[in-house]
Amino acid sequence: MLTADLVSVRRRGDELRLVPVDDRRRAHIEALAAALARVAREHVGKTREEVDAALDGAARDLEVGGSAGGGDQRLTNAVVKLVRDGCRFDETDPEPAQALRRDVFQRAASARRAATAIAPFDRDALLTAVADEHSVSAADIEAALYADRPARQRLLAFDGRPAAAVAAGFTLSQAQAVLLRATKVTAVVRAADAGTYRQLFRTLKFLRLLPVVTPVPTPKPGRGGGFRIELDGPFSLFQGGTRYGLQLGLALPAIVACDTWSVEADVAWGADRRALKFHLEGKAAALLDTPPSLPDDLAAFVAAFDALASDWRVDTEPAVLDLPGAGLCVPDLAFVRAADGARVYFELLGFWSREAVWRRVDLVRAGLPQRILFAVSKSLRVGEAALDDTTPTAALYVFTRVINAKQVLARIEQLAAGAPT
């Protein structure tokens, strides 16, 4: 992903606009990406330090060569960053290198203290002695001393996108970087396939971006409506901060996969963090390589629940629940009982804001007809009594650290039976 300093933008009043990627600029981006990708592939097996130097040198040569659209150093640096993102380096266990350094440095310190004018400290002899003990060469020992440092990691493969894809997606890559500085984001999306919405909502949940979703009317007769999505994060830290900008940027590919989409964002831009408005819209672009999986905490809970061997199975792609006039709820899971098909929805609110929990309580009290269990972290200081016997279709389950599968099973049994929870 690009960083904010690599984005080519213009300010128009209180608006922040991306520099358009016209045909000439797109061709230049593609040429740069193709040339840099070749350099990366040629350096498979080299260290990160060598790969970085080669990419930087190639970029300078391409700019000096005056290729079409050249002369924009920020653009060149941005393409270099996107190509670097496609480089896959080995990640060695740091402990062996740390232990070796500790051993060699301790020996060297002792040898220096014992050195005299007649018998001075001999670095090569020390490395050879260590190498003999490990049955390797002195050169191998010297290379292994800092093998855990990023600069010494070796390039295993180049898995970057094709140059044409880099050029075609460059505008959205820049938009992702802008969202790193976002303080508020609202998206309007429309899609003919319900699966597209499920994938979008799953992605937002996976990134810990709690969506406040409301329907929007159809723009023209005969066309389907869509959703307006206001994004929130854990503890509602958007106010005055950009802590969740990375998650917002990562969410953009799922948004742009919808048939039509638009994004409005408030961003804190520049060194002075000036408040600006950012707008982008477009049509479907398939940028998600793989559908998002369940977050780790949910995946662990599902595994624990399945291990109970109960009469309930877990549906990991539940429907979006809509209460006209009141709002929508996007469950994470649904439990389906084999005996009678009874269904109880489940949403993990976990470490979201207390406001998010009360929005769910209000939705239930407004008449949400489906049976649903909300799992809430104890740290949010919301009691299970917030949903009492007057709302038999829903319940709150407050957990401390880990969602207890047995307790969840007991609660969904009570909800399915219509008994007080």
C-alpha cells in the first residue's frame, strides 16, 4: 500500500483531489512497473539491501532516460513502492542470530582484554575458531551474525501484480493512501448480487471497522437500492484521530467491488493536518484476491463450538437483517438447529464502542424480529440486563477475554425456546 507522502494530489479550497491518471500517465506507470518488476525478478536470492539498491538505481535510470511521462519523482517513488510490495522475503528466526552475536561478541570482548602488543586481537582467528565449532566457514559465521536484520533478508520470489494491473489500479492505490489520514468515512454502495454485500460486510468486520448501515432508495425506477455505510472503529477513536486509517485503506478494495460506489472522507492532510474533504466514485473493480476469512477470535470460537457436537451448525455467511425504518444489523454468524431449522443470529461486538452496543439494543427494542445474540466485551461496561425479558428475541452475552462456546450454546437454546435469557 502507498503512504500519504507518495500521493499526487491538489487542493481546491477545502477539497483534496487526486491528480488524474490520463492515458499518458497510465502508460508511464505501466512502463515503470514492468521495468522495475524485471529488476526484482532478476534479484531473486539477493538480500533486501541489494534489491532495494537495484530498484532505486533502476528508477533513477528510467527517469533520467526521459520515458514518456517522466520527471515526476513522487510518481516514480510510488511505483517503486508498489513493486516492492510484491517482493516476498524470507523471515528467519531471529534467535539463532541473536545467540550467535552474543557468543561472538563475548568472546571478542574477552580476547580484546587479553590482547597484548605481542599477541594483538585477531578478528579472523576468532571467527575461524567459532566456525570450526559449528563446522562451517568463517564467511558463513560472518553472514549469520546479522541474518535476522531486514537488510539481510533474501528475496524468495516476486509476487507483484502485472504492470498493466498496477497502472489500472493506481488511482485506487492512491485513494487507499489518502484514507490513511481519514477521520471519518462514508460510503454508498449498490450491488445486484447479495454475495457482494456479504463479502463487503465481512471485510469491514474483519478489519474491526464497525459499519453503521442504512438503506438508500433506488436512484431510478426499476433499479435496486443500495446501502449507506458509516464506518466506526474500536472505542470510536475516529474523533480527532487517524488510528484506523490503515483499516480504512484496506477496506477500499471491498467497497469498489460493488457495482457502483462512492466514498466521502474527512481527512487530516499535510504537516499541519488540515481538515479537507475527499471524494471518489466509480464502478465495480475486482481487487480482492481472496474472500476475507473469519477474524482469529471468531474462528477460534467457531472451532470450539463445533467441538461441542451439538444439534446446531454454524452458518458463516448469514443474511443482513433489515428492520425498515429502524436500521440494519450485520451478523457475523448464524446458528441453525438441525432438528427444526431454528435459526439464531450472532454478532460479536467485542471491543467496539458502548454506543455501538446501545444502537443494537435500540434496534431490537424497535422490533427486530429475528432471534439474535450479541457478544460484548466486559471492558465496555454494559450489563446483560440491557436486554431483559421484555425482549425475548435477543440477548447480550458479556465475556471477559474469550467467548465461551458452552455459554453461547446455552443462550441460543434459550433464545430458540423463547425462554428468558
